[in-house]
Amino acid sequence: MNCTLRMSCFAMVLLPLLLPAQKVGHFHYPNLIDSLQEARQATVTLRQYEKALTASGDTMVMRFQVKLKAYQDEMKKGNLTGRQQKDMEAELEVEQNAIVNYRESVRQSLDKKRNELKLPILEKIERVIRALAKEEGYAFIFDSSAGLLYFRESEDIFSKVFSKLQP
């Protein structure tokens, strides 16, 4: 069992027993996101964006496959001189590298677009959680799928704990 899961279990099960006067809440974060219309729209937008980007990549791959097949056919027939073979191989390598670079570029573009679309939603959720916690007096709010989402402002005891762990 990993450390995060153990800490989440400890917090969800034992913390309310140790601090009975503290108000604790929880919800399933992924279910909340899936329930939001703006999140569903962001997913649709991202899929459309991905489809547009991958269409160009698919065209590149098809062109590469046609050239590769032509190269292989000419090699089987023995129609290529050593120089022609090297030229065609170099051309194929350039195209193959272009495809790899394009795929990486698509991945980066998708990551950037995903962040652009999701970040405002996640920030909005965080603002609501904090406001709700303050309004209703929650000391802790947990994501029942992962762990702690909110805690009251308190003293950061990291350095104290860390120093006690040092030999």
C-alpha cells in the first residue's frame, strides 16, 4: 500500500475519531468533474482539436507508407543503384523523423490545450470548496477518490517534523 493511500485512509478513518468536534466533508472529485457541463464541453473541444491535429499526421504517415512501399518494390526488382538506394533511404528517414517530431508536437499541443481548458474549471472548483469550507465550518474536505483537498490554515510543522527525523 503506498504512503499516500495509507495517509488518506488514516485521515478519513481515524482523524474524525481523534477530532470529534471538527466538521469533515467529502466528495468524489472525478464524479464532480464528470457532472459539470463545462467539463464535458472541454472534453468535446479537446477531442475536436485532437482530431484536427492528427489528420495532418495521418496524411504524413500515408505518404511515408506509399514511399516506403515504392522503395521496397524497387529494391525487390533490383532497379536501384547504390546511390539511388541511399538517397531514397535518406528521404524516408527524413520523413520518418518528421512524423516522430510531429507526433511529439501534437502531444505537447494537446497537453497545452488540455491545461488551457481544464485549469479554469479546476480553479473554480477549488474556489467553491474553499468558500464552502469557510461558510459551513468544515475543518477538512476529502476527495473520496484520492485524499485531502482542504484544511484550515494552520502552523506548517514540516520543519519541526523534519528536524526530529534527522539523526
